[in-house]
Amino acid sequence: MVFELDITLLAVTFALTVRFAVLAATLPMLDVKAVPAIWRFGLAITLAAALAPAVAPSVPPGAITLAWRPFVTEAFRSLVIGMMLGFTLNLVFVAVRFAGDVAGMQIGFSIVNAFDPMTNSQISVISQFYHLMAVLLFFATGAHLMLVSAMFQSCLALPPFGGGDLTGGAWHLLREFSTVFALGLRIAAPIVIVLLLISAAMGVIVKTVPQLNVLVVGFPIKIGVGLITLGASLMFFKQVVTGMFAGMPDQLARTLAAMQ
């Protein structure tokens, strides 16, 4: 029995595996210690093997040779593309975590931190709660299916062993990063506004009743009102984050266009 190896298919599978492995390593829902690295690599190589036959025809003719230099160049190129796509997908979750930090600071939970296995750092409990809610909404809204479709579209827009302006993609991501703060403040707006009014009211009360110890009374009030506002604003959180997930395909399309 004679087996024939398709060098083009193997080369495309290799390039896509590098791209998808880096992307899987940067995804917020997979970049945790609960998901072993071998599982992430298995997911990357499975998707690469499944998409390689459809992507192989888009490879520029004559781009694949048996020399080592094209493979090293493509490995670096696929690594950068995977990082940029992962960074684009992370923008939503970075905004959510920023909103949690702002809300936790306003409530008074900035000193109550929890260990985050994704970044190996301490984060506020509100930020961790928002992050987990965003991950649940990511799967509940079907955004993970959009992710698979976006991965395939990225292979067609930037085929393996092709060209591309990676510098343009980097500048585009720097511009996109500026939207993180606006999105984060939008998510945390209900809690920030309510607690700002509470602080103003406490200031008026202190001027009216100087004997009142605002530090003793103010902290429990801000924590209680903050938690109530947090629960009441979950529907608003769902609407904002769902809208951000809905706009993710356009965001990925702009990133791919900037790299072409």
C-alpha cells in the first residue's frame, strides 16, 4: 500500500496550528489553569486539520517549498496573526474587567482581592464576577460559533505563506485599545452614578449633622447600596456585553483589513 503525502496540506496544517494555538492560549475562557495546555493544543490542531483542505487553495502558488526558511517565516507570521486576533477578542473582556475594578473601587472592595489564575495576579471580586458573567454570556449568545467562523475568515483573508501588513494591524489594535476605557466606564456607569449621589448625600448630611461619624456610617451604606445597584444593573450589563459580542465580527473584520 502506497501513501501519498500532500506537502501543501501538511504545510497549511502546520501554519494554522501555530496560528490557532496562539489564539487559544490568549482566549480568556481557555487561558486558565483549569484547561490543560495539551487540550488547547489539541483543539488548535483539530481545527487546523479540519480547515486546512478549504484553506489550501488560497495559498499563493509557489509559496511552499521544502526549504526551512519559508516555514520559519510563516511560523513567526502565524504567531503574530494569532496574537493580534486574540488581542482583538480580549478587548471586550479587558473592558469588563476594567469596569469591575472601577465598580469595586467605588463600592469599597478594592482591598478585597481574589487570585486570578489567568493573569497570576490579584483582582477585585467585582472584576472577577463581571469576568465570569461575560464568559457565560459569550457561550450563551453563541459568540463561540462566531469565533470559529472568524478563524476561518481570517485564514481566507490572510492565507498561510502569504503576505500582509502586520505593522498596520498593530497600529490598528493600539487605536482599538482606546475604546476599552469608554466601554468599561459604560458598564460601570450605574454603580458609579448611584454611589456618586450617595457620596454627595453623605456630604450634605455631615454638614447638617456634624456629630455623625461619616466613616462609620458611610462604608456600610455604600457597600449595601453598591451591591443592590450591582444586582439591579445586571440586565444593563447583559445588554451592553451582548452588544459588544454582536459587534465583535466587525471588529475582527477591521483588524483583518488592517493586516492585509
